[in-house]
Amino acid sequence: MSAIITEQFRILSAENFRSGIASTGSSYYTWVGLPNAPELDANWNTSPPAPVDSFDDENRYWDTMIAMKKINSSDVRRVIEKYSWASGEKYDMYRHDYSRSNLAPVSKSTGLYSSKYYVINQDYRVYICLDNGFSPENPTGKPSLDEPLFTDLEPRAAGTSGDGYVWKYLYTLTPTEILRFDSTNFIPVPENWISGDANAAVRDNATTSGQIKVVTISNRGTGYGTATTYQNVDILGDGEGAKASVTINADGKIESVDISNGGSGYSFGTLDLDGAGITNSPASTNAVTNIIIPPRGGHGADIYEELGARKVMVYTRLENDDTNPDFITGNEFARIGIVKDPLVYASSTKLSSEKASAVHALKVTASQLNLIEFDPDALITQTIGIGSTAVGRVVSWDANTGVLKYWQDNKVATSSTVGTAPQFGYKLQKFTNTLEDGLTGSFNITGGTGTVAIDTSFSGISTVLNNRTYFLGQTFDKGVANPEVNPQSGQIIYVDNRPSILRSSNQKEDIKIVLEF
């Protein structure tokens, strides 16, 4: 038994994902993580490994997570592949009947949505190609010579070169769409085409479903008499009213077919040559014409269906924020992802804040700030009891505020060598401000230059230094801050391993994630 998932299901799924982010019932976040990727794999930055989709790897994604940022409705848009118009290049034309037995002539695609049948011009205007100069002499079409620049509502040629192209203007990208969603490989489609006002003129001009715009000629035939033009030739099918003018050249062949009335309601059609008296002798070759059926509602009625908007782009900008420094500087990240419905730390409440830290943090006593430096990814340890040591890796160190952010690598509590226990035991101990057995509160920094203490007198989310308020991003309780998000909560729905990116205080990163349905 054979079955398929249709392209329309994929388009619907893309819209459901986009609208799900816009709803209030769920929350989605983009996250970054993995600050020490080259230590895991020396070839990571030249050839990042493919992510693994397993429960164990999902736990490791949480272990190495640094911070996350909320995805709002304005941060997500359906997108399509980007085909920039270029002079001399061939483009496929829109056809309703591409298949394995009728490939798109230029791209050789088996379906419309994987063919190259629309373009974006230099002014960020998008056009669909209704005719690419297809003819018996040019069965794959002609090179396009005239860039479409117009915004007319009706399809037409773009210039006077006679390249045979007919273009239909659809929409123009806004400056915000260009900034957020335009990329090397993708362009966005408008957010609210069906009922929005911005593109109403194009949408409302396509009010006639099944209106014929183009008839192509695959074989001109022979023996159709002398040069003449037949007017009002009917197009038969399940629609009504479509008519064309048919021109016969001096060689008795069909030279052109031009639509004079597009009619309505067609899902198939045939040019009625016989009914118009356009006949040839039995020994002649019959002409072959093709009625091109537009999408439901007409060209421009529903661009999501017309352009195959089955992909979604999620946009996130990482900026350094003095009021919420969750996205650390001075270290790298090599993994990005999307998580749905994460929870607030130690809570069953869904996270709703715009940013959230996924790492632990400690506040070092102010008098000791000049005693030591913490190198990114270096190990830190704290003796929390007799024979008990907490181990972590440095994510970031702010010598000004004394905030040390860290993450705990599960590898320090596991062993890959048979019969050899890990250095600090199998239990992954937590750093604490309440030590056992009367021990003093201190760190022992592996490879460092000394020991510094947790500032157990500090609680809060900000500190004042030299009459300036510094926001720390996390709430401290006696010098210790937990992550703002509960590890292993929610659903990680996307993971991407990337070459390491070093974050600095004077840069921004635009993250553009494309999900295909």
C-alpha cells in the first residue's frame, strides 16, 4: 500500500509552528552552549560533528547550555529558497503539472516547489515566472534579459528585449524583513497575506479562481493554412469563459496563443482548435498546446501555497546587555538550538522571561578579586566535605563584579577506563555556601594561582561599585546563584553544531535557524 505526505501538509505544519510561537500557550527559546568544543574534538572547528538525537545526548545538551533567549512572534517567519534575478540566466516557469514524467525544464525538478520559478530582484521585489519563453524551438525556455522591476497587478513582460518572459509581481520585502529574515539562501514571505492590508492589492486582484493566464505550445503542427489570426477560440474544460487568439504563420504552423479572456473555474483545459475551424489535413502534424492551470484562487491569492512556504526561519539577535548579562563574553559557543516550554528553575512554571541563564554562578569576596584569574573552561574545585569535592568548568569570569559563572561536565564523574574511578568520585557534587564538617568556604582552583572564597554576605541581583550599578543577570543567595531555567525541562526540538564563535563585549550575533517541514 502506497501513501505520501503531501506538500500542503508540510505548508500547514510550517504555519502551525509559526502560529504556535505566536500563541500564549507555549514558549520557545533559542539557546547557545558548548563553550569547550575543541576539547571534545580537535577537528570540531573545521568539521563539526552531526548532532545525535538521543535521550542521553539531550541531557548533555542541557549540561553544556549557557543561556537562552525567548522567541517572540516577530522573530519567526515562513521562508522560501532564494533565487536572485540575474541577466542571462534561465528560470523555470510556473506549471501545475511537474512530475517525474514531466520535469521542470531548467532545474529538472519533479515538483513545482523544488523548481526555480520565481525570483527576487535588486529592489527586494518578488515575482513569479508565468512564461520563460518556452516553445518547440526552446523547450527549456530562454535566458532572461529584462529584470522585472514593475509593481503592476497584471502579469507582463519586464522589458523590450523579447526574451519571452512574463512575470507576475507578488510582494516587496520590508526593511525589517530584510534585516531579520533575508539570507544567502532564503527569503521571507509576508506574515499575514490572507487578510493583511499591506499586500491587499495583489491578493484581491487574484479573486478569480481557475483563471487561465498562459497557454504554451509544445508542437506547432503543420498544414494549418495561410497566415491568419483566429479570435475567441474557446478553452474547454471544467471552467467557463476562457478564450484565446491563435495566430497561424506563413508556414501553416501555430505561431502563438494569447489569452483574450481568462475565464474562471478551470482545473484542466483544452484549446478547442477544431471548434474554431483551425484544422489541418490528415497527413499533417497536429499541434500540441498546454493550458497552464493557476493555483487555487489565482496567482497571488495565497502565496504560501503558490510559493510552497514549507520552511520557517527563527531569528535571534544576541546583544551584550548591561542589565541582563546572561549571554557571556570572553568565551565561545559552538552549539545552538531551540527548546519548547522550558521551566523556571526548581519550579513547574513555564519560563517566560526574555532571557535566561542556564549556568550556575558564584560571587567571589571583593577583597580577593585581584588575587586570581579564571581562564575560560578551566576546572574549578571546592572541597565541600571530607572526601567530597565539587568540580566545575569556568564559563565566564568578571573580575570587576567578582561573578564566576560555571557549568558542570558529567565527564568528571564518569570514567572511560575500566577499573579506574574518576578523580573526584562518581557523584557530581554541587558547589555550596554551606560546608560540612566545619570547613571554610573556599575554592581550590586547578592550575590557578591561589584560593578565593565565596562572598556569603552577598545576596541580590545587582551590586554597586564606584557609584555605578552592575546587574548580574542572576539572583544570588549568600554568594551562590542557580540557573534561571530548570535543566532537562521542556523539549529540545532543534540542535546545530557549529564552529566555535568567540563572544566579545563589542559584537552582536544574528542567529537564523531554518526549520523544514
